[in-house]
Amino acid sequence: MAMNPTDTALPLRDFPGLAELQDLVIPPSASSQPAVDALKDGRLTLQCCANCHRHRLPVAPVCPYCGSSAFDWKASTGQGVVVSWVRYPRSYLPAFEALIPYVVLCVELTEGPRLFGRLVGKDVEPRIGMPVSAVIERWTDGGHAVAFAATDGAA
Amino acid sequence: MDSRFASSVAIAGVGTLPFTRGEVKESVASFANRAVELALDDCGLERRQLDGLLIHIGSPRGLDYDEMATLLALETRFASQTWAHGRFAGTVIQHAAMALDHGLADYVVCLAAFVNTRFGHHGRVGFPGFSENLREGGGPHAETLHAGLVLPAGGTAMALQRYLHKYNVDREKLAAVALGQRRNALLNPLATMTQPMTLADYQASPYIVEPLRRLDCSVPVDTSVAVILTRADRAKDLRKPPVYLRSYQGIAAGPREFVFGQRGLGINQSEEFDYRPLGGDEPVFRAAGVMPGDVDTLHCYDGFTPHVMWTLERFGFAPMGEAADWMQNGRIELGGELPVNTSGGHLSEGHSNGWGQTAEIVRQLRGEAGPRQIPGCKLAMWATTFGDAVLYGNEPH
């Protein structure tokens, strides 16, 4: 996959819980495989419409803004702001048992799309509007998923 | 008045079993059949006259249409079944109406018979449909497992947090929904919740997913409700007064919708925008030639307390962003301006996927609601956060 040469890989860390990610992610298809592969290389990639140049998530065959099916893969900067957040005082999935209470963010990336990710770091109080940066977590089975950390100096 | 829907279809009979947790020991077919028998008795029809069957929630919590028809000895010439989610109560009624309008059947029974409590809690590992969390487009309520965003409550909590921020709303005002519907349930012998709830109880209730508390959440129950519909001209000759379908509109979906949140909040993939509800210009009102202020009682999908607030806004009962204030001081309770979910709703009667409310609409319009009866109730509405609605009346127009 041709990547933007100016992009940089995102920080990589180990997922602090215990679980096999493969049980918790959408099974990849040929359509989503480029994004899954890029995540292993430390990049969060988005489809970018070749017609209206807007980014989108999740992987979809049609641009939600203009209806075009032509697109390019683009690497995200991983920078965004918190649109909303929730906190789980208990875990309903074994993977997160050791992390409670944990916070899940809805983040709007600077490129536009929104996605959900866990807030990394227990001592960070979430707030709407808080700048965050994507990190990539490596799970015990070698899978990779996106989480978010408060951008330095922003918490 | 737009007369596209001149009440060609009516509810003729309803059968409802008590909403309970862990008490149903019989087969689902037996559980379903008891509701069908009550509904047949309610309208005076014979089983052999039922020639249409609609199933809401199939196997394994309920039964699929084919086994239901076989086990209940229904010889149907029209049958269908929806996806196993609560959001389709209005849609099931609409399918019945369209089938009747087009002559696919003469008497359609809509059957919501499902035993949830044998399977644990919705959204937990092991509950039927858990694998839906890994659909291509994400979970049905925005569940995102790798992020730890689980349970239907997660998506609603995410939308609520954004809503509170965007419209500067005090979340404590949701107590009006939880307390009001509990008071209704205490007047309803079918309801699962039988203990009073105080404001202190509500405020002390622990977070399930902050900012949603346990008492903001509906109560899972086992449900068996049968609703028989027929053409309005046939319904007039049956045992009970017809409850006419005045108008209806379908579920909204697409990139601007998030099923468990108000429009325009920008949760999940939906874009943030300045949502201005159509209110009285919603097709359901225009088709019936009425306005929100004409509705005597509102019944809505209330998986969680914010859904009531958002339904009030979406259908123009309360101004956008102001429903939390609007619904205070008993305004949505019996005796108030707009009694909501008078049987207790999913929050306190039990999560019947909209069928407890449908049965209650029929009672209210027939004058059978006992201590919960709204005097002179003529027009009742089913409506949801996700945009579908049915207007019911005790007159055809």
C-alpha cells in the first residue's frame, strides 16, 4: 500500500489488560485489510474520498458525503479532540477487568472522522474538548488496536 | 387534512402476560400461546381465523415464525419476522397494517414472546446475539469491544454525555423519567417493579456506565404479548372497540442517525449538526392531520431514561435541548399535560421491546386502564428516539 511519505508511526505500547484481541475486533475483509495491516506498522489509516477529499470511518464502499466510491488510503496524524466520554466502574468483558474504572472516549480526529478508543492512563480526568493523541496497543495475541492518550500538556 | 391513512386498519385484540424475571418455566411456545388465547378472547375471534403472523424477536429467545406457526397451529398465508432488537415494535405494527391493506391477510397476529432472563443480560458475553458487536459496521448500539465500549448502555451514555455538554443540561433532571414511570408501574399489576422509588434512591443508584445510573436503565423481563390487527371495517364487528391506526412513519437510518442518541450529537460516525426537529411537520402528524399538542398520551422506547427526553424533542413535544426542563413537575406523569409510558415503560413495567406500551395504548384508548386511565383519552402515540412513530385513535379520523 502506498503511504504518504510524510506520515509518522504512532506510539506503540502493550495493552495492559489480558485478552486475545481477535475475539474483540471486527473480522477483517479484503476491504479493510489495508487498514488492519497499517495498524501493525504503527499507522492509523483512513479512507479519503477521491472526489470530495473527506476522510471517513468505518471502512465503507461509498463516501457518506458525496456518494463517490473512489478513495485513497491516507495515514491519520492520530491527533484529535474528545467529543464525549463514558466511564465503566466495572468490567463487562474479562479483557478490561484489571483496568476498572476505565474511560472510553469518542474522539474526533483532525481529519474529521470519529472513533471510539480507551483513554490510556488512570490519573487522567477526561473532559470534552481535551486534545488527545492516538496510540497503538499491542495485545497478548499480537493484535493491534487504537487507544488514546491526553496530548502532552493538555490534561 | 391529508387522508392518505384513513384508518384502514385497527387493533382488534390484545393479550398480555405479566412481565416477570426468571419465573417462566414453560416452553416459549406455551408462553406465547397463552397470550394468543387472551388476545383471541379479547376480540372474539377463533384461532383458525388468524391468517397472518408477525414475529418480533425470534429464536433462541423467542421462536421463529415457522416453528411458532406450527406449534401454535396457525395456518397463515402471510408471515414475517424482524431482526431481534427492541426497536422494531412500531415497524412490526406497520408491516401488519400494510399486509392487511394489500389483502395478504385478514387477521394478523403480532407476537412478541421471548424469554430473556434464561440467557443473562443483554450485551453480556453469552447472551444471544453477542456476536453482533463485531458486525462490519460496529455493534448495534455502537459497541466497540476493543475499546471496552460494551452494552447497549455504553452508546446511550456516550450520547448523553455529549448532549448534556452541548445543551448545558443537568443530568439529575432525568430523575423525572425514572420516578414518574415507577409511579405508573406501581398502579400496574403486570409490571415487574413493585417497590416505590424515591429521589434519594435514584441519586444513590450506582453508575452502570457513567453518566448512566442503574435506575436510568430498563429492566430485562420475559415478555408475551399478542396483538391482533384487522381491517377497520372488520374490526367494528368484533367484541371490543377498535383502536385505529391513524398514521405511521418508519425508522430513520443512515449516516446522520445514531440509533440510541439524539440526532446531530456527532456520536459514532454520525456527523454533528444543529438538529432542528420537524415537530408537528413530521409525516406522522401531517398524515393524521394532528399536532403534538393533540396527543393525549405518549408511549416511547425507553431502554434508558434519556430516550424519553430525546423522543419528546424529536417529535416536537418539547423544544430542542429543553426537554429535561420541560418534563419536570409531573408534566409527563398521570394527571400531567402529557402522560408518558403510563404502564411504567421498559424502565419499570419491564423491557418488552415496546409491546407493553402497545398494550397500554390499547387500554388507554378503550378506557380499560383502571387507576392509570387518562380521562377522555382519544389519541395515543408510539414514538422512538430513532424516528418511527404510530398514532392510534379511538375514532377512525
